[in-house]
Amino acid sequence: MDLTGIRFRLIIIKNVQTVIDLQNTKKIASGAMLAAACTVIMLLGAVLELGMYAAPLLVGLLLIPYGQKYGAKYQLVVFAAVSLLSFMLVPNIEQNLMFTGLFGWYPVLRPALQRLYKVPRLISKLLIFNMTVIAIEALVMLVLVPEAMGSILMIILLVLGNATFLLYDYIIPIMSIRLEKLRQLM
């Protein structure tokens, strides 16, 4: 038995494991940096009072390229990290609930919804949005802030929220295509 061949095989196996570990390390490190940046954006959204939709929407869009590069599983891990960090650090609970309840995980669900026919797809998307927003607003109004808002104003905000959500849904594929072109240039 040749000991040189055994040593050579062990070195090859060790180098393959090192390459695999480096790939996982890159995914984890870039995910941690993205989670930190997204948490800062959520914090800035609360401090600068950009609204309960703007910061979560932007952070949800920032998670898309990471999911395209590393997969939905890693995107959900970063989403969970941003959600936990936001609940610990960001003072605006309603904004955190909007990210955790809708804008953070929706880009992962969107490809499955795109397989539906046009009308059921639109109904499903609006149903998901409206159920989530109504549940979050009910939680906020009943538990956190007992003062009730006027029903006319709530309906107007819900209609504007639906328009914002449809625009968000329209922007997701455009951003995905542009980021893919940018990645090909690099």
C-alpha cells in the first residue's frame, strides 16, 4: 500500500471540505451583513418616521437579491434575523409587524403565486395583503393603542395600502431582472 496516495487523497478531501466551508461562510457572512443593514434601515424608518410601509417595503426588496443568489432557505433565515433584531431594537411595533407579517416573507411566496392564473393570482395576493394588514391593525388598535381611528380614514388607508402593495408586487420582478443584469456585468 502506497502511503503517498493515501496522503494525497486526504489532502484532496480536506481541500474540498475547505471550499465547501468557505462557501457556507460566505453565505452566512453576507447574510449577517444584510441583516444588519436591513435592521439599520428599519431603525431609520422608525426614527425618521418614514411610515409603517416604506421601511419594511424597502427591506423586503433588499432581501430579494440575496434570495436569488443563495436560495429561499437562506433568505428566510435572514428574514428571521431581521425580524428578531427589529423587535429588539426598533421602537415602532407597527412597522415591525408589517415587515414580519407581510413584506419580509412575501418575496419568498411570490414565485409560487405567479404560477396561478391571472385573476386567482390577483385575488390571492390582495387577500393575503388585506388579511395581514387587517390582523396587524386590529392587534395594534385593540392591544397596543386602544384609541380608535375613524372608519372612513381606515378604509382610505386600506385602499392606499392595496395600491402600494400592488406597486410593490409589480416592482419585485423588475428589480430582480435589473439586479441579475448588474450581477452579470460584475
